[in-house]
Amino acid sequence: MKHTNLETAKRLQRIGSAFCIPGPFFSYEEIKMGNVNHTYKVNYIRDDGSGMAQIKSYLVQRVNTYAFQHPVELMQNIDRVTEYIRRTYPDTPCLHFHHTADRKNYLMDEDGFWRLSNYVPSVTFDTCDDAAVIRSAGEAFGDFQMMLSGFDAEQLFYTIPDFHNTRSRYAQLKAAVEADPCGRVAEVREEIDWLLSVEDQACRLTDMERSGELPLRVTHNDTKINNVLFDEATHKPLVVIDLDTVMPGLIGHDFGDAIRFAANFAAEDCPNPEEAGLDLNIFWAFTEGFLSKMAPSLTQNETDTLALSSFSLACELSTRFLADYIMGDKYFKIKHARHNLERTRCQIALAKDMLLKMNAMNAIVRECAQRYR
Ligand code: GN1
Ligand code: MG
């Protein structure tokens, strides 16, 4: 349902009061980042103690309960993870979610499932060709995994079961093709055929996980570089955000997802797939940063499959975008009718280029793994 600005302001004000935010509501803006949840920055007027008015900002998010069907458990995961980080690494900045009067870190009401956190003044990057920033993003995600290496994975609820199970993502695509509820399959035969032609290679990590050849860790699972907040002035990483999918996973899920997003020459939804491809310099910079933190803990199989993981994650996401397009765009937010199709084509073009550059990627991984071991 589309709301007017006034209606949205009223809703956000109501949510702010439920989370006991003091001071008069001043304004809000929608933050367009993120393909699943809705995010708003809300601004309040606060007396700074000397009678001068100051603006204090928060982030309000409406969790997409089509994607996250157990949002209460999701918020419990976030609570456990952030509490663990706060306790174990008191000097590391961490997200802070506010509580309602009845001590819940969420609010469920007639128009959704809401949460509210502090706003951290920062910059984020959707695309970035500055190798130093990319390297720092690699360090930030590497640090994040290392910080959680002592965290008991048993405590985590699977917020989206089989999230990075590439075999089951392929199965979902095949089911969508079979159902074809919108009559869109004929138009995307070429994409379907290509994805099916590389299925076994794309699913290699999933198969190795099943056979016990790759260890489970606690991973972030949604490592787009825009999930790292950077200091506005120094461009040093401040904090890793978007903890909705912190679950047991493979190191390659974090590495591969970051690469397929950050090291693509084109934006994820670029309408011209011929512009997509793997930027090996960015690949190198991220790998450096990530492995400078993770290399000492890698198994041989993990090292050997890191480069492949970026191909796997690009194919996996292609199957997700394509299945969503075929099913009528129910999962990912879209801005126009062919948005998911354009995302699919761009991701496939990237995956094809990754195949051509696999040897180079492997050489970079091996070199960094050795240097930082
Ligand atoms: C979604 O919401 P956002 O932008 O963090 C999706 C990721 C995809 C990504 C593609 C929970 O992430 O898995 O890789 O879109 N998150 C979920 O842009 O499905
Ligand atoms: Mg996310």
C-alpha cells in the first residue's frame, strides 16, 4: 500500500513513541538502500542541555515478513550476536536496538514489524573503485567473522532456512519455471538454460558442505559492501550492519557475496549486461583485506574454493532474481517491471566473466593466503 508523506510521518512518529524516543519528531527520509526491508531515517529535536536545539537521528526499519517469516526469532539472533560482541569486544562499535516499554526490541502492529536503532553518522558505498576502501571492507567482514568465531552457533535461529543452499535455490528456480504463473518463462529461456548448464559447478560449495569437506562457521551471509558503515572523514570502517542473516554458513558465502557485489564493473541492476564483469583489481583488494584477517584459520579446502565461491554466489543470486521475476516479483523490491530480469542478466554476465578469470582469481587467493598465514 502506498502511503502519503503525512501518513508515513505519523506512522513513524507512533513507532518512535512506542520505542520511548524523547523529544518532538522533526522529519524523516526514506533510505533507498536494501532490496528487502524498508528503512527510514527519523530525526528528533533534542535540547542539548544549554537550551539549544539539536537533531538526534535514528533508523526505523519495517522488516519484510514475506522474506523473514519468523521476525521475533530474527530479533533474538541480533540481540544475541550484538550482546556477544559487546561483551567480548567492548571497544568495538556495535549496533544498538532500542526497546519498547515492555522490553521488546521490536514492535508488531497492524501495519508491520518494526525495529529502531541508533543512527551512526557515516558513509556507505554501493560502488567503489578505491582499492583502499575495498580492502577495508574486506578487513571489516573478516573481523566480523573472526569476532564470532567463539560464538555458539547452536544459539542461532535459521532466519531463512537454506539461505545459501545453492541446490535448493536451483530447485526453487525449477519449480518457478514449472509453475510459470505470469507466462514469463518463454522470454527467459536463454537465461534458464545457461544457469542449468552450470548447475553442478555453481553447487560445488553446497555439495562440499553436505559431505563435510567445508566447515560451518558463523557468517554474515549478506556481505554487500554497503553493509559496512565507514567514517565520513577517514573512510575507515566503523561497523558491519544488516545482521538479519547471521547464521551458520561457509566462509565462501561471505567472500563470494562481497565479491559478486563489489568487484562487478557494473551496478547490480545495470540495464546493460554487457557492462558487467569482474574487476580483478577490486577482487585483489578485497581478498587482501579479508585474508589478512582470515588466512590463519583457513582450511585447504576453504582456500581452494574461495574464488569459486564468487561464481557460486553470482549464479545463486541469478537463480533467485530469475525465480522472483517468473513468480511475479514477490520477494525483492522492484522499481520497474523488468527490474528482476535486468538484475538476472547482469548477474549472469558477471558469472560468465568470472569463469574466464577463474585462474587469475585462484592465483590471487593462493598468494594472499600464503602471505597472511
Ligand atoms: C538482499 O536487503 P539486502 O539488499 O541487504 C538479499 C540478499 C541479496 C541482495 C541482492 C535477506 O539484500 O541475499 O544478495 O538483496 N537479502 C535477503 O541485492 O534476501
Ligand atoms: Mg540484507
